[in-house]
Amino acid sequence: MKKYWFIFQTQLINSLAYPGELIGRALTILPFMWIFYQLWSVTFASTGQTEMNGLTLKMTMWYFVVTEVIEISRPRVGNTISETVRDGSIAYLLSKPYNFMLYHYATAMGGTIFHALFNILFGGGLIWWLVGAPPSLMGVAMVLPALLGAWALHFCIAALIGLLAFIVEDISAFLWIFQKAAFVFGGLLIPLDFYPGWMRTIANFLPFASLSYAPARLFISPSPQAFFAVIGQQILWLGILGLALTFFYHRAVRFLTINGG
């Protein structure tokens, strides 16, 4: 595993090569958080209640900080794999003495860490100023492993979609479907707490809840029971998706046609 650790470190250092770009990308979280604050402030004010479905305005806003950090910072490995197929550089990568999937995972995570850190600083700083400090310091410690699990799940799903480029080349439609499914069933736009019971049941049965909703809910309502439930669910889905990714990779390589130079 040393080679993949080295790849991760190299990508981590490379992500700091252009700090202006890193900060500029992180600033994009500010308008999202401001819009969410205005929207949910009006929503809570219109109901005349300080709490809805177990969530206060403060908890809701910190919930969205976590979900937006996960979404904005997540690795775009699907696009990366698709691009290597289109330009022909996939032949160069496949000939190297490392596992293709582990190489992309190490590269993706190396490019995610500092991006996420700056998103947390800017997005969290704005919400701290608007509604106050996070609900619980315990949630800060508990959410870190859940964030890593969420990005690993994102990688598995995005890599599975990226491997479709070995067969169909253009995967933009599949990525669009995944993004919209994650928005709805992952609680990116509306916390699952506000969904009808039947829809919450469906969402919790799918892996999308482990991508965004579960880590964010753990952050605002931390407890040992919730922590082990979230991590256990993520490990289960990582096992399922990891096996699917391994199987599909070996099958997809047989259909690969090299283009470009």
C-alpha cells in the first residue's frame, strides 16, 4: 500500500500548488449557504415554530454545512475516468504497475482533503456568524470518520459510472441521474426528516442516505448509538459497492476500445 500512500501524498501536495484556485473554488459554498439560510429562515418563521420534526433552524443550517461540504468536495472520478478513455491516456494508466482503481482512489482523496477543509472554513464560518456555534462539539469528532466513509462511497458509485465509459464512452447522462438521485434520496436539498414516512423508508434503504444525510444528521445529533449505526451502514454499502466495482472493472476492461493518442 506504500505506493498508493505516496500517490495520495503527492496529490495532496499538488492540490496546494495554486492556493488562489483552491480558495476561489471554496468560495462557491458561500452563496449556497446564504440561500439555504434565507429559505429556511422564512420557512421556520412562516410556521411560527422554533422546531420542526426535531430540527431547529440552527441544527438545519449546520446540517446543510455538512451536506454541502460532502457534495462540493467529493471526488469527480467518473469524469476523470471518462476523459482518460476519450483521449486515449487510459492505455498509459493501465500499463502501470499499480491497481487502476486504487490509483484513482488515492488521487481522488488527495485532491479532496484541502478542498473540503476550505469549504468547512468558509461555509462553517458563515453559518457560525448567522446562527451560532455547532450544536455539539461531540459531533465534530464523530462526523470525521463518517465524512471519509461518505467520500469512499461517492468514489465507488462514481467509479462504477466512470467504468461505463469503457463501453459507452459518454457517461454524462448516467452522472446526471446519479446526481439527481443523490439530491433527492441523500437529503441534499431537504433533510429526510421532512419527508413522508414511506419516502424516508425508501431513502434509508438506498446508499444515498449514507452519502450525505447520515453524516450530517450525526453531526447535529451525535450519540454513540448513532455513530455506530452510521459507520456500520457505510461499511455495509462499501462492501457491496466495492465487490461490484471489482467485478465490473474486470468485465469492463474486455470492452475497452482505446481512442486518441
